[in-house]
Amino acid sequence: MNYTTQMDAARKDIITKEMEIVALKEKMNVHQLKDLIAEGKVVIPANKNHKNLDPEGIGEGLRTKINVNLGISKDCHNIEKELEKVKAAIDFKAEAIMDLSCYGKTREFRQKLVEMSKVMIGTVPIYDAVGFYDKNINDITVDDFFEVVETHVKDGVDFLTIHCGLNKATAEKIDKHERLTSVVSRGGSLLYAWMKLNNAENPFYEHYDRLLDICAEYDVTLSLGDSCRPGSLHDSTDACQVEELIVLGELTKKAWEKNIQVMIEGPGHMAMNEIKGNMMLEKRLCHGAPFYVLGPLVTDVAPGYDHITSAIGGAIAASSGADFLCYVTPAEHLRLPTLDDMKEGIMASRIAAHAADIAKGIKGARDWDDKMSKARADLDWEKMYELSIDPVKAREYRESTLTENEDTCSMCGKMCAVRNMARLKEGKDISLND
């Protein structure tokens, strides 16, 4: 039987190989998964040209996934160094990588990225359009924009971030509404500038069907970008953000009419008490489509520690319905992240995602913690390292300080509660003073 996309297959009652793989990973009945894909509540980003992809699902009832941002830019265009980050991100168990390249040999990097990556790949084509054509933003044509989109999907990109919701009406809200940080989305600001300078409608909004046809040909998931995401606590949940979200909900339904899989991108910076309401609002206005959030960062005053502010917000967001977390590194707002920054960001996001999965009752999530607790109760250090989210760091910390007793750590020594309770249960002397 023939089908164009994962959603098309699901609606035709076809089980694809990607569905089978994801169902196995998620410990879910494959027919239940198929039904969620048919409804648009789960997506499997899987470009037909990404040959070595190990597919993942994103959405309702599935483990929370995380994304890592990478790419070459004018200040850092060493392809080999950036590919080292790619290898590390895969080793650190990120489920997705977004290529945000905007300078130099972007296609060479993108093709190498797709070729070497078993994880799903996303891009923001408008970044590449500016660098590829080397034109002023106002001189880029509608056909130029779509030519770049087609190039990206032909290269095997699994999902595209396109800021389709920034139409003229949304732009008017930005002009009238007093924001502290205006438009902080790079892609959104570029489109906003193009629209203003050309006195024209957003080409991706005006020619949305053309975009959908490209996505359908290669089974590319559309990640509807949030041009108006808040860049500060002051701007969260304002008229601009909500106006765009309403438009994204309308565009979601249009995409589904053509069997195109859709994710919705969201905030941004946001106080903790607003997060749950925002997750509910997105699911309501966008008809249950998977929600992909950057953070949210729960305070604006922690440069150098924004992987922590993001992980706090991400855990709350995911436990309240978000399905996909974009990592944030300690370098956010300051500079391009190093390899160490990237690792810190990935681990913080993975912790947030797993904590949320426990709260959501995702099948198998708590089992991991129970196994770790059992290893601790048994003082089985090798098992503890094996089960750690970062085995290397766990081993390094424990082995950095010699201990009197090999079965305890340097925190408690012979006063280790676990050791002594076990010895007492066995009828042994705990011998604290020996």
C-alpha cells in the first residue's frame, strides 16, 4: 500500500517500520501509536532521504525528547570542530540535532550531519537563505526562500522550523504592543524585517500550501516556529505570543488536511506560575499537536547558569504537557557553546525530561530510578555507575577521593546509613570506631 507521510499511513491504517520501532522503544501498542499519529498528537520526524535514521516519536504518552542546537556561523565556521559536537551530542543521548548554520559551507555541513546522524535532524531554512544568497534580507525573493527549503528537505532533514505564524496581523500586534525585548526569535526577526522592508505578507504564510507540498514529498515534519516567543519574563503570555499561537493552531489544521505532521514551538522565558497554563493553552489552541519548548527559562538573571534555569522550566513544562525540550547551555545569552557547555546543557535537559516523565507516568520511567535505588541499597557501585545519567562523571566523583572503606563514599565513611542498616539486619557489629 502506498502512503506519502507517517500521518497518511496512519490514517490509511498502515503500520510503518518507523511506527514499529517507536512503539517498541516506548513500550506502547503499535496500533495505539498509529491512532495518535493519525490524530496529530504524535509525530515521527523521518525524512525519506535520511537513510540511517533511528526514528523517535514525539508527543502524547511518549518519553519527553530533547534537542541540541549546533551549526557553523561567521564567528565559528570550523566544520570538523562542529562535527565533533555532533558526535558528542549523539553519545550523550540527545534525540535530535538542529543545524542552525548560517555562514560558509552550510550544505556541506548539513549533508555530513545527516549522513553521520542516526538521530533526527532539524533546520531553520531562513538562516541559511541569508548566508547562501549573500543578499540583503529585503532582496531575497519568495522563490529564493522556497529554493532553500527544497534543498534542505532533499538533503534529508527530518523537521523544519518555519515561522509561518508571523503574518501581517501578528506583526501589527508587535508594533502596537510595548514589549521589553521585542522579537528575540532570529528567524522571526528576519521575516519581520523582510515583511516590513518589502511591505509584503510573510511568504511562508501566504504560500503555505507550497510549503506543505514540499513537506509531503519527503515526509518532513513541520515545526511551526514561534516568532513572538517571550525573550523575558516581562513579555510572557502577552497579546503577541497568544495572537501567533492562534494562527499556528489554524495552520496546524491546514497541514493535517494534507497529512503533514506538525509540531508547535513555544516559549521562551516565563515565570514558573505561568508555565502550566501556557502548556494547556497550546494544546487547546493547537488541537493537541506536540509542543516543542525552549526552556522555558524561569528567571532572566542567571547568565552562565541558564542550563539550570531552563531545566527547572523544562521539567515543569514537560510534566504539564510539553513533549520536546530544546536544550539550553550555560553559554546562553553570552557566546557560542563549547563542547563542555553542550554536555552541561544536554545533561540538564535530560534530567528535566526524565523527571517530567516520572510525573507524567510514562511507562518504564520510574523503573530506572528503582534500579538505581536498589544498587544504592546494595552498595553496588559499578551498577550505580552503569545506571547513572552520566556514568563518567559519577565514577570520576567517587574515585576522586580515597575512602577508608571501599564500600562507602567519603561523605559518611563508616557512618554510612546504608552500610550500617544492612550490617544490623545481618546481625553484624557496625564497628564505628575501628
